[in-house]
Amino acid sequence: MPTAMVTFNGRITLAPQVRKNLGLKTGDNVEFVEVENGRFAISCRNRLATDTDLRNTRSPESPD
């Protein structure tokens, strides 16, 4: 599963596979939606990223 590091300024960079699956383009806004205590989903353009979407971002060489 892709990961991201939080910078000193609190920014993160989403992995290319995540951006592609969410249909994100430069300048798009994202919203972090708490789906349960301590777990968040990313939404964009009125589409909610599900756990399935996020699991599909694994690169082919990644182990299950």
C-alpha cells in the first residue's frame, strides 16, 4: 500500500497510483473524511475513496 511522509510544513505528496485512482489533477482540492475513529478516506469531486480504491493502488510488485 502506498505511503506518504508529512513534511515540516504539514504537507504530503500522494503517490501517482493514488492520484490516478482518485482522478486527481493539479490544483484539485481534496477532503479528508473520518470514516471511523482514527481512519480517514480521501474525497475529491464528490467521489469518496473506498478501501477498495486504496487497495487497488498497490503496484504489481507489491506483496499482498
